[in-house]
Amino acid sequence: MNTLDTYTCTDSWGLVYDAASSGDFIGTIQEITGYRSLCYIGSGIPGNDNAGFVLSGGFLQISVNAANKLYAKRYPGDPYSMPKLSLAMANITVVGGAVAVGSAPTANPVGVSGIDGSGLKRSLLTDATGKLTTVTPDCADVSGSVSSADVLFTLDLLNYPSASIQIISPGTSCSIVFESSYNGTTDWTLQAGFNTSATSSGSVVQNATTTASSYTFAKRSRYLRARVSVYGSGTVSAVGSAIATQVPVGIGAFCMGTAGEGTQVAAAPVTIAAETRTTSKSSVGNGTVTRPIATRDGRLIMRPHSIPENEWAYAPPSGGLVNSTAEVVVKAAAGANIRNYITSVQVMAEALTNATDLTIEDGDGTVLWRTKITTAGLPTVPIRFDDPIKGTANASLQIRTVTASGTGAVYVNAQGYIAP
């Protein structure tokens, strides 16, 4: 019997509906002649007349499923009635695949689908854990061009984790800044991006540019914009995209100090390398940044030493200093703002008729160092100045025996360097 067909009951149990062959039934059964009938749902014909339920002039909601069947007969004691039954399937669709999560479906599973960009229906997929696989496409490029201090464009990053901006034309003497905001109208703040076109001579992470360059940004707020903050001349143009994938930012960075040499210190300077010098460098002002210097093969020069080209040495004349109080120049004036430094001397004296002081003097006669030599003389004595003797800028250094020695000679060797 199909749904909506009628069945006429007899004195014996008769098969009305078989779920095993016709599928599950959920609907109503109705007695349409006004007589009573006896109905039974089970896997087989019942063994007595007390089984089942009585249907009399009305209808009941029933379900017959799996291997069960619906049977019916005339109600005992109503021998003259001829009840007729009608089945009506409920407006319900039974779908397959109703099994536990993680199990293979026993029938066609319920599929969830969507419409692709060309209007075709596509099934939605999940990964092995049941998570829906989604791919958000990158948005179409947005672009902007201005010839004044104005906003080039604003990107809405809702549902997007990253963005990219490329400055196509920077104009002339223009500055373009990158800013983010939560509401897109106020509270714009600078946002740094990764300069994907930076070289070893430029900074990698920037929040502004004056050149044609490309940047990627990690999402910080919903809105990101490019704006000409300083306008010079020409046309400034740029393009931007919201990116559906997370772009790694800060994969590399160039470390640079915050102040150039000779400028006021803005923060702790970062030293990357020493400066090779074969000549003295120009002096800088007090409290300003300066680079360390090194020899041509990279040996760092530290006080009291200097680059080889700025070192000097003095040897006394043949026969030494004999019976004289005249100044003897060991190093001439080095030039404007440059001083002479002595790092070491070696002194030797024969037996003298007269004891004498031995001095190292500035060019104007100011005594910078003094020792005494007795009449017994002095063996060769090396003397090192851990704090070098420093002359006046652009002045000579000289030695002198303060008292004429009579007989006997004094020998003085000296070494040093020039520096500011």
C-alpha cells in the first residue's frame, strides 16, 4: 500500500505498510468509513487479538521504521463493518547519514554546499577534525592618486589579517605616512610596515616613506590608510590590498644609530663597525656622536695608541746633548687643533761634571715633565707614560737640560703620536 491509498480490513491480519521495502513512514493513519479497526505495528503478525491499538472514526500519528510493518483487521465483535484505512505521509524528509560523529555514513550523508564565483554549486569541505575549510580571497586592489596633502586610500581589514601597500609614484619632496584606526574616522596613529624593497643601506621597518617602495603590514586595527602628510609637487599614487593570509613581519632588520656623527646624541648610539683611518679625522664637538677608528686591517685603535700614519719617533743627535741649556725640538707643531703626545722615552747619561734637570716642555717653554740626572750619570732607563704627555694644540714638543752638564752627554729618545 502506498501513502494516500486506502486499505479495506478483513477478519484476518493484513499487511498495510512494510518499512523494510518501502522505507520509513512517519505520518497519519485514518479510518474513513466510521467503523472500528484493530491496528498493530511490529516485525510480524501478532499472535492474539489483544495486540495493537483501536482506530475508530478518527486518525492517529504513527511511525513505521526499520524492519517493522503495519498490520490491520476488522475489530472483533463488528462482523458487519467494513473499515477502510488511509495513510498520509507527514511533510517530513528523512535524510541519511544519521550516525555518530566520526563514523562513516550508512546512507547518503547530508551535504552542505555553496555557490562559487561563477554561479556553480560546490560542496563545502572540512579537515580531518571536522573544521570547515574556508579560503578568503584577497580583495581587489584599491588605489589612489593625489596632488596635495591628502589621503590616498583607506583599506578595510575586516576578516583580513594582513595588508600590502605599494607607492607607485612618490611625487617630488613628498612624504607618505601609514596610519591605522579602529573606527576609520578618528584616532589615526602611525603604523610601521615591513619594507620589502629595502636594501642594506635603508631601514626595513618604516611608518613613512619618500620613495617608490613596497610594504607589508600585520593587522593592528580594522582600518589602514596611506596619506600624503607633506606635499612638495607632482602626483603621488599608490595601490593597496587586504591579504587573506598572515604575512610575517620583521623577518630582518638593519640596525642603525639614531644620530649621525657630529650631531647631538638623541639616544644610545649603535656601533656597527669602526672607521678605517690613515689620516686624522676632523674633531667633533663635546657631547656629540663619533665613530671609533681602526687601522686598515681592522685593528681597533685605542688610547694611547694611534694609527701608524700618525705615530712619530725622535732620536737624539750623534754625541747626545752636551753642555747646553738650549731647547731641542723633538716634534714640530702638528697643525691647527692637532696636539703632540708622548707615550714613552728612553733616557741615558754619561758621568757629568754638573748635575742637571731634564725636562719635556711645550713650545712656549711650559714644563710638562721633569727628572734629575746626577753627576754619576744614568744607565738607559725606559719610561712609559700610561697617561700620555699632551702638548698644546698646534705647538711643538721639546726637551732641555736645564743646567749645562760641563763634560758628559745626555741621550733622550722619544715616541708618540698626533691627535686632537
